[in-house]
Amino acid sequence: MSTLPSSDAVVELREVGVTYPSGHRALVGVNLSLRRGEFIFLVGPSGAGKSTLVSLLVRDVAPSSGEVYVAGHAVHALPTNKVHLLRRRVGVVFQNFRLLPRRTIWENTAFALEVTGAPREEIDAAVERALRIVGLADLGTRYPAELSGGEQQRAAIARAIVGDPELLIADEPTGNLDPQLSSEIMSLFEAFNQVGVTVLIATHDMPLICRLRHRIITLSAGNLIAGDEP
């Protein structure tokens, strides 16, 4: 019988493999533990398995083998009708933002809580707080197309943090931003980390990684080849 991960671990993967119907092995025997309050960079070449790992942690992808524990949930055994409980504890910032074009920034941010069935009063208070944290308190009535790239990224972050997650994941969050905006966005992630949120960032931005000097996890061809301290 499998033992549960320690209370110090927000993420624990045990011999995890993901094989797609095409036969492609995206992850192979991955063992990984992320502690509460850590800030981690996930790196590797294109096709290394980074996006699959991110998708695994929010149950967009199910493991083909092994065990996955995230924020107290046994993800490998989680039924589809319980996935929303996991996603209350995990915030994700996607590379292409994935903002709903026909909803305002306020509505985009609120949507993340509406799907969980949270009461309206709670949603309104949480959205106001999230938009204030990312500096968009005055832009809630605008639509995504009316915002700059940096503002859209902040809106995506607001949506990710509105539920007060234990784990915050970002997939190439600075990939489309200039160096100044990239620095501002990373400062937000570090601020969340400083109040106890575990932060995992998938990135190719090596100057950024070298400057911030946090733990680095390296994937290559679906294999975890390093999980070093900075």
C-alpha cells in the first residue's frame, strides 16, 4: 500500500510515466518532490516533457503509470468529477494567457471561482483583491483585446491567484514580454512565493534563471535528469 507524501510536499511524483495514444512517451519514470514554499524553475529543450508535466499537475493529462500527489490530492486516482477540487488549490498561468475574449478582465478572473460554485460575495471580494495585487484594479471593466501584452499577463496571473492556491504554475510567463515587463512579472511571482506559495515556472529564459538563482529541475526526452539547488 502506498504511503502518502509528507506534509512538507506540495507535489510528489513517484515513478510517473505518460504515454500518449500515438505511442510517444512524454514522461518516463519521473520521481520528483516539491516542498512547500519552494520557488522552482522547470527547464529543458522543446519536446522534453515540460508541458506534459504541467498538464499532469492540474489533471489535464492522466499518468499512464506511477503516482501523482498535488496539494493533498492523489491525482492519479482522482475521478473526473473531483478534478475541480484539485484546481481550487492550483493556479496556472498559460503562455498564451487563455483569457476569454468576450468577458471583461473582472469576469475572466471571477470565472475561475464561479466554476467551483463559490458564493457571489466571496467571488467579488476575491476578484477585487486579485486585481489589486497585480495592479489592474482600475481595468476590470476592460476586455482582453483592450489591454497590452503585459496587462494581459497580469490578468492571467490574477485569474491564477484568485482562489488563493497552494501551488502556482506558470508556463513561459515572460516569453512574449520585453525585459522590463519580464522583470515586473517575475517580481510578482517572487512576492507570492515570499508569502508561502510554492511557485513552479517552466521557462527557456536562461538569463532570468541565472539572475534569480532558485532550484532548477531539468527534463530531457521525458526523463528527469537534474533537480538541483541553484
